[in-house]
Amino acid sequence: LAYIFNPALDEIELLKEIVYRLGVKEHLPKEKVEVLRVLKRLLEQNTNDQKRTVILIDEAHTIDNAHTFEELRLLLNFQAQDMFLLTLVIVGQPELRDKINQIKQLQQRIAINYYLDTFDLQHTRNYILHRLKVAGAGEQMIFTDAALESVYECSGGIPRRINHIADLSLVVACSRGLTQIDKEIIHEVSSDLEI
């Protein structure tokens, strides 16, 4: 797995970062053609070892250079006779869709598109309760039902905002020695965040 969390790089820097993340830590080549040769060898070796190579580009909406998107598209040319040598996953904010749609060749190479929409009230509630459970909260009701509804209303169902409001509400409740979060805390936190 090559997880690229800051892809706002030019195309050669991005290729070098991918090779680095795939395990080549020393003697990275400087020339693009050499970087591509190293990458091809890595991909072929992984395939021979029956490993799948995944390149995950996170925050891809920050890429401003069309040449960088073109390099990502060209990575999909690494193929054996009957299979692709890598899987490319591109993740970003909604503006990524517009950037990809402007590059028809890239758009045509994408096999699966998925766009996460905002959550409704029930999904917001389930999302918060799941995150609390994973964090070890068990079955205790830390957020009142009215607080969960307020999180939804104040966040607009946007997961990043839900996280921000819920996290800050937990900090405020902890600092006040409270064991439960009500809608007043949610509104206070949301107004402080200017959401």
C-alpha cells in the first residue's frame, strides 16, 4: 500500500513519493524515466509474490496540476497481459469530482465512482453512537437524543463537521465534569465553531 496523504506535488515528486511509500527508501532515482522503471519492477515483483498493490491518494482535491492527474492516469497503464498491476484509489472533497470531469481521459479510466453524501438524522445518530462504542463507551448514553438531533442540525450531516462538534462537545463536558451532553452544549460548541 502506498498511502499518499499530501498529494499537492508535481508529477515527479508524486511518483517518487509513491515509490518511497512502496518500500524504496534509499537511492531514489532523480529522473522520471528511472522512477517509472523502479515502480514497474516493484509492481511486477508484488504481482509475482501474489500481492496486490494499492495506491491511495487522499486529499486529491488539493492537486492543482493537470500533469499530476495525467501521471495518475498513466499509472493505470502498468499491466500484465491479463491484469492491472495496481489499484488506484483517489479520495477527496467534492471539488475533486469537477477536477476529474475536466480530464476526460482520467474520467474514462475510473472504474468505480462513489460520492459520499451528507448523512440524514438516523445516519448521524448511528455514526456518533458507533464511534463512541469503538472508543469504549459501551452502552451508556453520553449524548441525549436532543443533543444528537442538534449535532445533525448544526453539522448539516457532513461527517467532518459531525466529528468536530461531537469531539469538542466531549472536551467541554469532560472539562465541566459532566457525564452527559445535552443540546445546549451542542449549540454552545457549534456557535463557537461558527458552523
